[in-house]
Amino acid sequence: MAASSSAAALSCKHRPVGTPALDHVLRHNVWATTTLLDFCRRLDPSTLEATAAGTYGTLGGTLQHLVGAEQWYVKLLTGELIGAPIRRTEHHSLNELSTIAAATGSRILAVAARDDAVRVIQTNERRSSTVGVVLAQLVHHGNEHRTQVTTILGANGIEPPPVSAWGYGRATGISETEE
């Protein structure tokens, strides 16, 4: 296991298998994003401009979009903006993104532990959703863009770190199953 993967795993460790399933799903989400950010911080900075057909954009842009979206989901759920707003037109360093990702990840875990999944929230002036659907979208969106990040890495000859749920289970010591 790579050093960054170990560090990411530590933030998600110490959870018994009997922990509610949603907690594991959200902890995987936090771990996988953290693992990719840590991995990409060790790459040559020019690699952040790499892209691949069918993905959101550049490697750096996709990571920024992913973290910015999670920042927005926290704002939807709590009204709280964590860190400076991440806008598409601005560039944020991987260190900045990592800091925001860690804070939003912790906040999402806290929301899921205490909030009512069927509580209705306003997503904009004309639309509403439940907390549960917002959390499901957060996970779906994260998986979608992490897959794009690993696609960009692979298409550019870089073996990406394993960020599947199996990888999370192995990294945190709660599963021995492999891909």
C-alpha cells in the first residue's frame, strides 16, 4: 500500500464492520478522493494538464470540479460554505483541494450520522430534494469523476491507485476481497 493510501486509510479507520452501511459508503467516498489527491500531488505538475477523451476536462480541472461539487453539497445540506468557493474559472492547488476535501468529507460524515434522510431541503429557488437523495448524488458524482481521473491517468501511461470499495476495505483492514 502506498504511503498516501495509508494516510487516507487512517482517516477512515477504526470503524467496526457493524457500522451502518451508509457510513462505509461515505467513508469510501472520502478515502477515494483523498487517495487520488495524494497520488496526484506526487506527479509532475504538468500532468495536471493531461486529459483523455470522454472525461470532464484536464486532470486538475476534474479534481477541482469533484472537490468543488462536494463543497456545494455541504452547503446544500448545512448552509455552510467550507473554504473559499471553488469556481470553474479559478485555479486551486492540490494542497488547497486536499484541505477542502478533508473538511467537506468530515462534514458530510457528520451530516449523515445526525440528519434525517427524508428531511426536505431547497436545492434552489424552485426545487427541493431530500437529504438522502443529495447524499446519493454526492456518492454518484464522486464515483463518476474519480473514474474519469483514473481514466486520464491510465490514458497517459500512469497506473492509477486502486480506489474501489474493495481497495477501501483492504486499506482500512475491514475486507480482504480483491478486484
